[in-house]
Amino acid sequence: MSHEARTQSEKTPARAPALVFGMGVGGFVDGIVLHQLLQWHHLLSHTESGNTKTVAGLELNTLADGIFHSAMWVLVVAAAALTIRARQQGRLSPRWSFHTGLVLAGWGVFNVVEGLINHQLLGIHHVRDDLGGPLVWDLGFLGISLVLVAVGLLPFRRRKPVAA
């Protein structure tokens, strides 16, 4: 990488740390609130072997949820490492709106991907597995997730040009 390209990349605030942090936090909120506190679903609760009405199904879901939480932990640790690297490069933005927006966008991106893959494509669980006709809850989840992405990216649409 040329010196000029390196200097330019150092001026551009790093987006990855906050975005990845938002994805990890979004997964933690999903797992803690929806899986554990509200117990609306577990990772495999809409599968035959993951039936939450059996001890074996609950054991399988507890393991799957633990693996899921471990993956979210890895995302948060990766975000911390990216933050440290960006700080060393002088690429952390001083604006809270920059970081907060990207955290919200990352959370929304996580939810959209999780909702499309796990709820729609694989059908391994739904937002509310305990109710009949979960499609309304799933679509509501996707809608809220898209709003998170849009709100999170809002500060970038109002960005003023940087004077050279």
C-alpha cells in the first residue's frame, strides 16, 4: 500500500469495529431476551429433535443456544480487536452518532440475516414458536430489523463533506 493510500485510510473513520460490535450485541440481545428470558424460542425449537416439550429437546436447544452465544462472544471480541487496531491507526471517529449508528445498523443486519436464514429459509425456529402462525411475528421482526439498519445509517446520509 502506498504512503498516500495509507494516509487516506488513516483519515477515514473505521466502520468495522462498531458494525461488528452491533452484530454481536444484537445476537446477545436475541439470545438472552428471546431465548432465555421470554423463552419464545430456542435455536432449534422448530425442529423435530429440538422439541422444547421434551427433556432431550431442551438439552439439544441449550447446547445449540450455548454455541450461538459463543459465536456472539467471538463477534464482540473481534469488535474489540478491530477497535484497538483502529485506535492505533488513529481511525476512531470522535462522533458518538458515527459509532451508535453503526452499532444499530450492525444489530439490524444481524437480525435480518438471522431472520431470513433461520426463520424463513431453514425454518429451524421462529420469533414465537409457542404460537400458531408465526409468520406475522417473523415479518414484524424483519421489519423492525430493517428500521434498525435504516436508523443506524441515517447519520451517514446527513454527512457534510470534509474540507481538504
